[in-house]
Amino acid sequence: MMTIVTAVKGIVRYDNRILIVQRAAADSGGGTWECPGGKIDFGEQPEDSLIREIEEETGLTVIVDRIAYASSLLTHPDRQVILLVYFCITATGTVELSDEHDAYLWADESMIRKQIAPSILADFERHQIFPQLVSS
């Protein structure tokens, strides 16, 4: 059976840096760096889902600013993930990770380019995310 999953991710900004999190080693895709977020629950608005997921994963309360881009990836031959990625802001840099992630970084552009998963970096480039971070 083919499955389409819709997920939300947050480009969370604090003090001119972006939060990236490392997937737990035991998890699928373990060790990769990404932006926090997760699946939208049935009936949930994307922004509400994003606020909930970021709070669950990092303990942060965020304000959703605006959508950054939408993307799609095949995580398995019969499983497609539609990603809605939003710019978010938070008032604190204090992160409390859930079991889903082993580490976090408040990263600048050069750190993000070194750490983040290549597919995400490609999306950031395609949608000109870095210039938008500087200008806003």
C-alpha cells in the first residue's frame, strides 16, 4: 500500500542562530541532523501541529512566522513525505530534548551547511533560505 504522510518542520530562530537537532541513534535515519518537527495529526492545523511537535521534541515554545517552503521526499519506495517548512521564532535558547534526538545545536549558516542532511541543505539552497535568514 502506498502512503503519503504530511509533516511539518520548523526553522527555529533565536539570537541569529537556527536550531538543528540530531536524530537518536536508535531511530530510523539515526545520527542525521535536521530541523525539529513531525507528523500532522488528523484534524490538526499545520501550524498547531508544528507548535506541538517542537514543544514535545525540544521543550521550546515557538511563534510560527510564515511558511518557508514545501517539499516532498520518498522515504521508502511506497512511502512519500510531504514537508511543510516554516520560519519560527522563540524567546529562549534553553532546549530540553526528547528521546527522539541525541543532540542539538544553535547553528549559524556555516555550521548548518556542515551538519544538516544533504537533502535538507539542497532544499535550503533551492528555496534561498540562507539569504532570508540574514534579511529578516
